[in-house]
Amino acid sequence: ETGCFTYDPGFTATAACKSAVTYIDGDAGVLLYRGYPIEQLANNSSFLEVAYLLMHGELPNKTEFESFEHEVTHHTMMHEAFRTFLYGFRHDAHPMAMMVGMLGSMASFYHGSLDLEDAEQRRLAAIRLIAKVPTIAAACYRYSIGWPIRYPKNNLEYTTRFLHMMKEVPSEPLELSPTAAKALDLLFILHADHEQNASTSTVRLVGSTGANPYACVAAGVAALWGPAHGGANEAVLKMLEEIGRPEHVGAAVEKAKNKESGFRLMGFGHRVYKNFDPRAKIIREMTHKVLGELGVNDPLLDVAVKLEEAALKDDYFVQRKLYPNVDFYSGIIYKALGIPTEMFTVMFAIARTAGWVSHWLEQQTDPEAKIGRPRQIYTGYAERDYKALDKR
Ligand code: SDX
């Protein structure tokens, strides 16, 4: 019974869509991008090669990859009018607020020439988004700290180019360690796609109406921002800083078990994984390696390790199959790379753009695709008659 209506107890959520992009087995902790295990891609591939794989369905050969890389590099610049648009934001606006606006504004730059019936134009829109999102992300950050925007150095590879736009201060060239660029590229691979998560489902729902792909991705950025989703990496670091010391983790675990507290262990739990998130395992090992190679000794890593140990031993978490997810350790690496906390979710958005455009492209060529129209379980009043004002 829901108030006045009964509904079929067999009501089950139907699958949102069919897709061949990514496969997840939440119980076994398996994640495949176009059939390739995330562990193998993390150890052998690059983010741009993974972006090609997600978009096209196959790993590129040398010629295909060089051509793809050339196309992406050719589209890294943004129109100068973007600068005017960007400078209209409050300078201290959260970079994700700027990203939503800036990506939505891309629709105004390319809408006129975009014929979604044309496969080549759809592919070009996907390339433009993968190419320009790092440029826009770095511009949002630099504007927020009062630095001049830097143009992309197109002689650099994708992730290194982004770090140079982000961090190269006007006075001295950024000496980037290969470790930093490789670590960020690996994080981009791990965040590139994840089946029908909230932001990807948002992109597909908006795309199902025939909306402009730039508007679709802007909607995806907005969905990703929430702390229950992509915003969790920023929330994890704030949580670890609030816990402060390894000896305080027990109190945090107890607080998270008390529903009234409204406090949850950020970076724990997942809608699908009821086992370890395979990405979390890779990132945890990577965190120790990267901090070691960079000579960074971050006390928050000790807090994270102790918090994970305490939670994984606690029945409350074990019974609910709450394990660390992709966001639990990633913030510690971003911090070690000198990425500011407010940019953590922007990092996620840069990587997930590859997944968003791949799902959008897939949807555009699906002959069975229809406009998304989720239904509901109605819990309101049964039909009733209007009452005149003097009768109420
Ligand atoms: C991402 O979908 C994707 O694929 C997302 C993502 C991707 O790559 O796109 O993987 C990225 O978004 C990872 C998730 C990042 N979010 C967080 O780390 C935020 C903290 N986690 C939780 O808010 C929560 O675990 C969710 C939102 C991730 C999942 O929520 P669920 O599966 O809906 O779990 P639930 O709310 O139904 O909770 C089940 C039980 C509840 O207790 P009971 O009512 O059974 O007593 O577990 C408890 C919850 O209170 N619980 C937690 C908890 N998460 C769930 N208790 C403490 N801490 C937590 N983190």
C-alpha cells in the first residue's frame, strides 16, 4: 500500500539501457573496459589509448593511435571568447561550478555547425570534449587563484600538457617528474568509465532527448559534483583531516555507525561493488609507491590506512559489504602531486569525459534508443474534487 494506491510488489527497476562499453561484476570486484581488465590497462596502457578504446571499442594500432593523438592535440585550444565567459564567474567560485558553466557554454560555440545525424561530426564533438576539457579545467583553476591562463603546449603528451597548464607558475617552468605525470595518467585511466553511474546515466538521459553533446557533458559534470558521487574524493580528504591522527580512527568508525550522526565514512561503500572496488586496490598500492618516489611523507596516509583497517574489521561495515571505493585513496595522491583539494573532482571529470562521450556516441547509433523516461511509485492522493476557497 502506498497511501491510496497499491502497486505491483514485483515492481523492479528495469535496466537503464544496453551498453557494450564497460562491464562490472560488483560481487566479484571485476571491471572491464571493452572486455579488457582494468588491472591490465592500468599496468600497460595510457589514458589517451584508453579513451580511444572506450570510444571505438578496440585498442588502436600505432597508426590509429598517432592519428587520434594528433586530432586531440589539434583541438586543445579554446576560443578566446571563453576567457571572457570565464572571467564572468566570481573568481573564488568552486572550479566545478565553473566547469558546469564552461562546458555548457561550449554548446554555444559549436551548436550551429553540429549535425548529430553526421557520424563524423559526432566523433569530432567527442574529440573536442576530450581535448578541451583539460584546457578548460586548468583555466578554471588558474582564474580561481588569480594566475593568467596558460595555453596548451601541444608538444607535450596529454596528461603532462594538463599539468603544465595547471601548475606552471609564471616565474618558473614546471619541472615535472615522470612519476607525477604517470601517476596522474594512471588515475585518469581508473576514472575513465564505470558503466551506468549517476553522471553517465545523466549524460545518456540528456542525450536521449537529442540535446547537444556539450550540454550532455555539462549535465554529467553537474551530477558528478555531488559528494555521494565524484565529490567524494574531496570529501575523503576533508574527513581524513578532521580525523587528524591514526589513534582517532576508532571514534570515526563508531560515529559512522550511528545513523543519527549523519556522518558516513567518505570513500567507503558503493552502489554496485559489494566487494573491493578493483580500482581502490590499484590506487592503494600506487599511493605508497608514488609518495615513496616523490619523497612525500603525508600523515593522512597513515590515518587512511588505519581507518581502512578499523572499518574492514568492524561487523557494521563487513555485514553491509562496505569496502573502500575509488575515491578513498585518490585524494592523497592528488595532494602529493600538488593538486589542490577543490580540483579533485575536476580531475575525476577530466577522466570521466572519455566515458561520457563514449556512452553518448554509443547511444546515438543505437537503433532501439528511445527518449529516457523513468517511471515512479506514486505515493500521493487518489483523485479528489476541488474545494472553493470559502469551503476550505
Ligand atoms: C563513486 O556508481 C558508480 O559507479 C560511482 C563511481 C564511479 O566510478 O562512477 O564508482 C564513483 O561515486 C564512488 C562512491 C563515492 N561516494 C562515497 O564514497 C560516499 C560515501 N558512500 C556512501 O554514501 C554510499 O556508500 C554510496 C552512496 C556510495 C552507496 O550507497 P548505497 O549503496 O545506496 O548504500 P546505502 O545508502 O543503501 O547504504 C546501505 C547501508 C546503510 O545502512 P543500513 O540502512 O543498511 O543500516 O550501508 C550504510 C547505510 O547507512 N552505508 C554507510 C556508508 N555507505 C553506506 N555507512 C557508513 N559509511 C558509508 N560510507
